[in-house]
Amino acid sequence: MVNRAAGILLDNDLLRAATEWRREFHSHPELLFDVARTAARVADLLRRFGCDDVVTGVGRSGVVAVVRGGRAPESRTIGIRADMDALPIPEATGLPYASTIPGMMHACGHDGHMAILLGAVKHLAETRAFSGTLVAIFQPAEEGGGGAKVMVEGGLFERFSIEEVYALHNMPGMEVGTFALSDSVMLAASDRFNLKIVGTGGHAARPHEAIDPIPVANQIVSALQTIVSRAVDALDPAVLSVTSIHAGDAYNVIPSEVILKGSVRTLSDVNRAKIESRVGAIVTSIAEAFGASAELDYYRGYPPTVNHSNQARVLGNAAARVAGVAAVKRDIPPIMAAEDFSYMLQDRPGAFIFLGNGRTEPLHHPRYDFNDSALSYGIALWIELMSGQENC
């Protein structure tokens, strides 16, 4: 049972139900916006809880529920987001509730995030022991689909009059019962590029009659690694990784092209723009120097996830009332992973927090599983955020 300084204890029946929901979601993973079964189950539970409104099809396949508090009226309307989608990873846990869908699994804990928010909504809808309004946001397509952006651009915040927005994510390696956040940048921007180096194919015995794209690609890969080490401030973290190279299929044939793929992670807009520019200049100039050509497609993905300082303080204080002051780290350095909750934080003040998942396999691992012992802490956090003493 969670140690609640605020004095609200979670019912054991609620925790058992949350565990059952979590494992049910885990058994039936769905990808990106194609979360019809998951969304339908979430909506059904929300209606059973007695929410004031349950709306489906928000942001294509998202679900939004509204619960109005029973205390003195107040204009405050708080959004809390949980992501719903899974990953295209074959599960290797061997658990009784393992994925029943080949090639898909909840390898990032979104099953746990949903169960946490559902548990909090159930409690708050029954007790109404808070002021203002809770808007529970169940979002599709966090894993690369930008579901948060789709919901925001579709008028989510205006439609439901949301003033602030919050979210959590489990973190393997952090002890269960602990939280971590910062009052500024939490996660990186995530961009990617596809690069085609086009030369002239030929016989491996007569390379002088060809324009071999393989050494061109080698030079480009080496040069790209100098961007972070020589063109970026060492105190402003960035990562550039070439993650895929493909060329040719025969021993005696010089291929006509090489395909490369890569990822770029940055924390600042300055580095984001600089690296994009430098990648373009390097691939073009090196290819031309060898008589080849370069076709570059550079895609900007999720922006950095940046907490708002006041909302981070409020969320950190709620976590401290749930787990104790010593269990909340408030000044963690940024992590170079990315999260599309960033789009919501660009549009409304709010904060993002990590929830300890214990000594489990890392996220996106085929043997990862959300730790059910963490459910109570997540549920208590959202209840405390809505009903605690500090709620503004």
C-alpha cells in the first residue's frame, strides 16, 4: 500500500482491478492509431465509472473523459494523458498474460499508463473529492505516429477547455515508489534522415570504370561523426547516429547506390537547426567530390519535451506527498530519448514525470514488462494532483 501523507488510501479492490486492466491491455496490443479494441475497452470502463462525459474518436482514435469535482466550484481544468499504443516487437516474456498478437507487444509500459489513469479516474469519479475538472486523455500513436500532435491540432485543449496538462512514464532502473523530473528540458527532439548515394555500378575487377558509392558513403559517415564533436557546443548535448547502411548483394559487382539511415537527437533549437544544415552540406559536398550525387530526406520528428517550472513544482510536490520527499528527484539531467507529449507542452503549461518501474528489462526490450507494483504510486499521484492541498 502506498504511504500517503495526504491520508487517502487506495482501495485494494481498485488496485486488483487496475492490475487486471493492465494485463488485459498487455495481452491485446495495438499499434499507432489502430487501437480500436483498446479504445473501445477504455471508453467502456470510463462510462461504467460514471464520468460526466466520454468522447471517442478524438485525434482519430483517442478517448477523452471529463470528471467534474464536487468541491467548491473552480475554473481550473486539468488534462492528464496516458498513451495507448504498443510496439512492433515480438514478445519474449513467457508470461501468462503475454501478447496474443504475433509481432506486437506493450514493450514501453503504455498498458500500465492506461491502467494508472483509469484507476485515478474511477476513484475521482466516485469520490468527487476535488475542485475543478479532470480531463483524462487516452492518446493513440505515441510510438512514432505523433498522436499528441494530431490531438492538439484537432482542438483538444480548446474543445475541453484544458488549462494545464500532465503525463507520466515508467522508468526501468528507478526503484518502485520513486519519481523523477526537472523544471526544464526532460527529453530530446528526435529527427531522422534517409540518404541515397548514387554512383555508377560496374565490375569489381574494374573499379576505375565505375563511381563506387561505397567509399563515398564511408567518407560521409566519418564526416557526419564530426558534427557533434566539432560543430556543437559540448555543454549542449546532441547525438547523431548512422543506424543503417545497405549496398549491393554480390561479391563481384560494384553497386550503383548506397542507402543510409540515421537518427539525430538534440535538446536545443540551435543545435537542431545547425545539425540539419551541416548534414546537408556534408553529404552534398563529399558526394560531389567523388563524382557521385546525394539524395537526402531529412525529417523533423518530436520536439524536445520541456516542463514548465511552476507545473513541475506542483507535480513534484504531489509526488512527494505520495511517496515522501526523499523519493522524488527534482533536478534530473535530460534523457536523449523522445516523447510526443512535447507537443502538448508546447501548447499548454504542464509537466512530465518518471515513475520508478524497478529492476526490469529496459524499455522496448522483448522481455520488458510493466511492474504492477508501480500502479498504486501512479494512481495515487494523479489523485493527489487533483485533490491535494496544492492544486494550482
